Amino acid sequence: QVPLVESGGGLVQAGGSLRLSCAASGRTFNNYTMAWFRQAPGKEREFVALISRNSHGIAYTDSVKGRFTISRDNAKNMVYLQMIDLKPEDTAVYYCNKEGTPSSGYWGQGTQVTVSS
């Protein structure tokens, strides 16, 4: 497993921006495709975005495409999610993890994003 610490969440008005960070420890970090997930109140955790080990493969869920940008810095063992034009429906706890991590796998604490209307 790769220890994970998410940060950068907060309270923002609709239309605002936030930049989330994920610190991922471990010498094999740069061998993994990493992803962001989110879980809204009372909802299942859902996929948001992924980025391959060398940033050549990137994918987003339709609801965030054009607004969110995923990136990584392997030298710093960091993954980022730049979010612009935030909407109330983006409100959720955001998690980073290895691509394909099951619900029963290891997950960090996440970081709360709250978007007010």
C-alpha cells in the first residue's frame, strides 16, 4: 500500500476554485496510475480523474471534464487536482488512491470540499 494524505479542501462559493494535493509515500509511487475519487453525503464513492505514471494517460468523469485538471510530480511523490468553476454538486470528501483500488482496500482520510450556492 501507498500511505496517502489529502489536503487543500475547504469552503468556497459556486464558481470558485480549489487545488487539492495528495502526498503519497513509498518508493514504488511512480509505478502507479493514480486517481482522485469523491464521496458526497449519503452517496457511494465515485471516480473523478486518473493520471498514468508518466502523465501520458489522463481521464475524467464527464461531470468534471473541462473544469478539473489532474497532475502529478513524481519527484515529490505528489498528485494534484486543480478545480475551477466549482458547483454545489461537487461538494464531497475527495480521496486519492491507486487506480483500481477496491472499496475494501486502503483509503486515507480524504479532504472535504464544500461549495455553497
